[in-house]
Amino acid sequence: MLLKVERILDRFSDVIGWISAVLMLVMLVNVFYDAILRYFFRTGSIAMQELEWHIFSIVFLFGISYALKEEGHVRVDVLYDGFSPKVKAIVNIAGTVFFLIPLAYLIISGSIWFVHESYSMGEISGDPGGLTHTYLIKAVIPLSFIFLIISALGFVVRNIRIYRGLEPFPQQKIEDNIL
Amino acid sequence: APKYRWKLAQTWGTGFPIFGDAVIKMADLVKEMSNGEMEIRIDSANKHKAAFGVLDMVKAGQYEMGHSASYYWKGKDMNTMFFTTMPFGMIAPEQYAWFYYGGGMELMKEVYDRHGVYSYPGGNTSNQMGGWFQKEINSLSDLQGLKMRVPGFAGEVLSKLGVVVTNIPPGELYTALDRGTIDALEWVGPSLDLNMGFHKIAPYYYTGWHEPATELQFLVNQKKFDALPKHLQKILEVAMEFSAYDMYARSYNDSAVNIDKLGTEYPNVKVKTFPKDVIAAMKVENEKLLQASAAKDPMFKKIYDAQTAYMKKARRWTEISDYAYLKDNLE
Amino acid sequence: MIGLIMFAVCLGLLLLGFPVAFTFGGAAVVFGLIAEGQGMFAMMPHRIWSVMNNTILMAIPLFIFMGIILQKSKLAERLLESMGFLFGEMRGGVAISTILVGALLAASTGVVGASVVAMGVISLPVMLKYNYDKKLATGAICAAGTLGQIIPPSIILIILGDVFQVPVGDLFMAAFWPGVSLVLFYVIYIAILTYFKKDLAPPIHLDGKEYGTKKQQVIRALKAIIPPLTLIVLVLGSILFGVATPTESSAVGGVGAVILAGMYRQLSIKMVWNSALETVKITAMVFAILVGATAFSMVFTYTGGDYLVEDFMMGLPAGKWGFLILSMLVIMVLGFFIDFVEISYIIVPILAPIAANLGINPIWYAILVAMNLQTSFLTPPFGFSLFYLKGVSPSEVKTTDIYKGVVPFIIIQVFVLAILIVFPEFFGISSIY
Ligand code: NA
Ligand code: NA
């Protein structure tokens, strides 16, 4: 049962990661294109330039969920390395319940007014030919932290299974890909 | 101990000259005039990190007060842009006359009531410069494909004339102008531009057209203001009004000092004025853009018409008084 | 007072090993709720928004992507191996190459997260492969990656230009020689260290099996160096020739790396896709720390921490030398705990007028502060470079390796700072107005 929940939640984090990865490539092309257009063709649009940081924001905000699932967030391992899997699992569960989820919750609840204000004012960019519907990109803030809570649930479930000895402790996954 | 402890969020960083000094002056005046009954703590952008979230934060009551510029809220509410300055609009004395005696304050109140915010003039920079250019602008064709960092409404006007309006973060402006990534940029005026060092890399300094009288803005959360006792309300208003006038004098002085310094230390920098046909074309595009917005929004039209009508009257007096005097003196 | 307690508690909590980003954020939540209540956190969207709006930070994912492509296509490995080989008998060649490549990258970005992570991705695997000492390897990478702050363009210098009210361009020019000296001293240090301690950095034998003549080997090495070096020079050139802003130059690097990988037949959709995923993960790691840290500094300043520090600074003694030495010491100590932006805006505005009164050249003083703040990226326990590098290291590299590894480089920085204080003329800077 727990395994099934964990898999569904992990799958969710993966999808978020994939979206971010696609957007990351789009952003690369976007920034490159804008520079080339300006230099070689002496033209360009503010909307395209604003799109750069809109995409960039989604990449790093959504990415936080994915990185949690992938063990990508850096830890100070001075003591942690010496802990048994059980103790590590407790650190992770407690940290998620008392730190991560409350932080995400406070950011989400704090964002509601912020996004709604932008929506009700019909906020647009103040620069010529800039992007409209500013509330959409502002809404990415609470949305990404909702995603983070969902990923965090998967993280907790995994650590419960580790605590019960049902699953080995995952290594930091960076090395699989980089080395 | 003070009975009223307020917090003010400013768009500027700690120690930002002139703008920041006006806020400090206001807060000091409030404290002294109220005999310590009211104190205002100033939080800079590097503390609250929301340079352009000042309206939001005052509206939401996170801060009782703010100091910023009304045209920064143009994306949220187009009508706020009238209360800073307008391209080809009034100069500072005319605009102050409009605010306090020509119906400007009433219109500003009408716009800001909807935000639950009391907006007050926050200090004038005096006429701003048209920007730093790498190339001389001799005709309209020189604007075609000109890469320029110029935000807001002025950017809109220039983009109609073929300027490639470019967003560059302030931190990269110097490198971008130096390396020719952009050909020109607009900043403030001599009072602040010299700190950025643009005079060392760009030979042409053009006079202004787009911000003849940039007025900053004090914002007060209306509910918090209403909750103040009458005498503190008055003290606050007097302090805001005084420090705003005072900033105008200060800006004038600093600009004068710096333009003099520029002339003696960097004689190669040429102060230029745009050719007549360029100015005329800017005027046409400016008018078109304003008319288009006025057609869409009755409030926009109302303010626009009021400003235009007042400017006509005030300009007549400016011509007879200052303009005639200067013309005779300069020739 | 709450701010200081929060620091101490956060330090303890970090040791438990929960991710750094959420430990910062969690400490902020606990202390923020105690001190001010939930209302304060309605400021968080504004703070996150300011990170989103800060387009200079776009260089982080783009440079990371460039680094990963160079790494996965083995181009980075060949570059560093060949450079290492060309240093010949001198050991530590890869570490020296890391410093030099880091210096080039530093000239194209002013964002520490970007250069440290890119250098970590590019050169850590190579040094580990050649059995370099982990401490030397990580120390060199952190030092090389942090050079971006003193070698222009640099965010610290831009902020200090604002705080000191001096032209950014003047600061950029003044920072050039101090930056170059740092590079030089790093190289000298590594050369001497590895000369005496041979096992720290084994020499590189390039294609040892094919016995070409020495000359053929050198030519092969040069051939391997040219392409990736061209790419980095192209990135720099795009700024110098006005094609791109420093931020955009990172996209030039990213696209260029993909093209280069294609030219070497290393390109596949799978490789680009994996690199993008990897980039997302590492970028998110960096920005999660920024988000956690901004919550932390919010609670610190809003509970009066900024005034606490300010009061302390007001008590500094007068007199040029006393002021110089003490203010540098204080900034350094604060740098162990507080973010450089906080220091620049809270502490430096207090020091600047005092320095002006003493007739100290603001440009010189700003460079001193910048050198000093650069060190704060490297100082344990809160140095961000250390976290970033740890984030891209395999688990065999311990936090303590990195902590120990940076110590000699911190000492070198302090040494150069001392020369800069005593002999500013060496660097073409005047100490007085
Ligand atoms: Na740099
Ligand atoms: Na530090």
C-alpha cells in the first residue's frame, strides 16, 4: 500500500521535473534567440525578453519538487553520514513535517492575496509590448509550493518505509548521472 | 515611548541619495513635530526585497506607509501614471500648482481611493535627461534600430519610432552600454547619473522630453491614516509636503553641481538636444498613444483632459514669466 | 536578540543533515512565528518574486547546463587532462587548469552559484578520476568558482558601487589586478604544494598506451584544448563585442556547448535531455537555498537583527589603520554567518562615511570590502560556495573535505587582502582621494 502511494507521488514529481527540463531548454533557446536577434537584426520584443525570466522562474520553482524526490538538495553530512538508516529517516520525516511543510504552507497562504490582487487589477507588464496576465506567473509561486508539499508527502512515505526497513537508503543520485 | 510606531517601505536601497534623504527628512519631522508621539521606521528595498511591491504592501497593511513613484503602478492601474510626470507634460512648478491648487490632488485621490491608499506628492527630481547615447541623433532615421534601454511609457513612444527597446538589469547597464550591446540608455539626470559612470563611456548626453517633472510619491494606508488622531494626520501631511518641496530644491542643487562637474572634468561629453523633427514625431506618437488609452477608459480621459487644460493655462504664465525672462537673459 | 539565537539554533540544526535550504527556511518559520506571527510570511511571495525578477540569476541554470554538456561530452575532461598534461612534470596540473578555466568563466559571470557549480561539474569528476586529494580538489574548485566575485563583472562590485556611490566601471577596473593576483597566488600555491606532496596530485599520462613522441602528444593535447577553450573565449567575446549581456553570454555558452558536442559526435537527444534534467535538479538546489536564506534573513532583519549589528559597528574605533583593520576583521567574522548582500547593505553604509572622513579612497575601500566578502562565500559553516559544491559532489566527498579544503585558499585571500591594504599601489589603486 505505502509502496503504491510512494510510486504515484514519485511519478508526480518526475512529471514536474520533465516539465521543468523542457522549459529549461526553451529558456536556453529564448535567451540565445533574443541576443542574436538584437545584435544581427537590430530588432526584438519586450515580450520575448520578459518570457525569459518567466520561464526561468518556473524552471527553478517547479524544480524544487523534483530535486527533493531526486535527493538533489544539499545536506551537511558531518553527522548525518554516521546515522543509521532509521535515524536518517527520522531526521527526514521530522524535518519535512516541522520545517518543509510549514514553510511551504506559509508561502502558499501568504501568496493568496498577492496573486488575487494581481488578478483583480488585471495587472500587465509596465513596459512597452510586455506580457499581460501577470497573475499567471505570480500564481506559479503558490502552485510550486503546492507541488512541493505533494512531493514532500512522497518523501515522507519513502522515509517511513526506510524506517520500517522495507527499502534501502537512497544514495545522493547526482553521481549516477554526473560520474 | 511613541504611541504610534509606523513602518515605511521605500523603493530605494539603504543610503540612496536624494530620494532616500527625503524620506528620512519626513520621518524626522514627524517625530519632532509630534514631540515623539509618532515614529516612522524606514525599511529599504534591501530589507523588504520588494522595490516594486510597495503599493501592494501598503494596500495590504503590511506597511502603514511607502515611498515610491506613482508610474511604477502603471501595469496594475494605468491611471496612476499621471501623478508622476507625463512626456511633454508640465514642468515642476506647473505640476505642483496643479496638484495643490488645480485639482490634481482630488484626481489622485479618486484614482487611489479604489486601492484604499492615500497618495501624496513625494519629492521632485526636476527635469530628467533624455539619456546617454553612443551616437549622435541627427534625424528620425538615426532612431531606426537604435538599441536603447528605456522603460515605461517613454519606451512605448520610442518603440513607435523604430527604437529597439531593450530590458537590461541595472547591474549590467554599464557593461552593456560600454560594449555596445545597447546604443543608448535612459537613467535619471545629472543628480544620479554620474554615480553610474555613464559619462565615461558615452559621449552624448541628451536633454529630456519624457519626464519633465518626475514627482515621487508617499503612500499611506487609508485605514491607518484615518485611525490617527487629527493632529498627527496634520503633522504627517505637513511633513510629507515639506520634504517633497525640499527634495525638489535638493535635486536642483545636485543636478547643478554635477552638470558643472561634468563640464569641467569631462569636457568631451556633449550635452545635446534632439532635432526638431525628432521631437515633433515623438509628440505625435505620444499624443496617439494617450488618445488610444483615453478612448478605452473614461477615467483616463478625465485626468488626461484635466491635465491638458490646466497645462495650457499654466504654460501661458510660464511663457510670460520664466520663459520670457530666461530668453532675454540667455541671448 | 532573536536573530542571534536563530543563528545558533540553525547552526545546530544544519548538523542534523536535513537539506540546508529547508533548515534555513524551517528555522525562519519557527522563529518568525514566535516573534511576529504568521503575518510576516505574507512578505515571502514578494521576496520570491524579487528572485524571479532578478534576470542576472538566469546565468545560473544556463552556465550549469553548459558545464554539464561539456562534462557529458567528455570535452571538459579532455580540456583539463590536456591542460594538466601540458604542465608536464609539474604536478597538480588539473587543479591549476581548474583555476585558470575558473578565471575565464569568472570574467563572463558575476554569479557565484553559476561558476562554482559549473566548475564543480566540469572538473571534480576529472580530479577524482586521477586520484587527486579530495580536499585539494574541492578547495581549488570553490576558490576558482568564487573568483567570479572579484573578477569583473561581479554582483558584489555592482552592489558596492551603489552603496559607496562610485561608478561601477571604476570598481571593475580597480578589481582587475587584485583578481589576477589571486589567480596567480592560487596557481603558485598549488604548484608548490603538489611539488612537495606528490601523492596529493598524481601526474596525468595522456594516452599513455600509444607511445607517440613527446611532440605528437603535445600536439594532441593542444588539439583537445582548443575547442572547449574557444567556447569559453566565445562566451567572453560575446560580451566584449556587444553581442550579449553577461547574462545572455551564458546562453551563448549553452548553445555553443551543444554545437561543440555535435561536432565531436557526442550529441544525442538522450544526452541533452539528461543534461536538462540534471540542470533542473542542480538549479533547484541552488535556488531552494536562496529561498530558504531569504526567509531566514527576513526573520533576522524584521526581529531587529539589522539594528543589533548596526549598533555594534557604531562602536568601532577611529584612526585610519585601526579602522581599516578592525572593519575588515568584523566583516570577515560576520561573513561566517551573514550573507554578503546583507553585509553590503547593513554594515557597509555605516562604514562608508567613516572611511570618507578618514580620507580613504572609496574605490580602494570598496575593493577591500569586495575581497573580504568574496572570502565569505568560502568560509564554513555558511559559505554558499561550499553548499553549492557539496550539492554536485558524489557522496564520497564529505562536507568536512570541502570545509578543510578551502582553508588554504581562504588564507591566500586574506594574504592578498593584507597586501592590498598595505600596498594598494601594487595594484594600481590609490589609498587616498
Ligand atoms: Na565575474
Ligand atoms: Na559565509
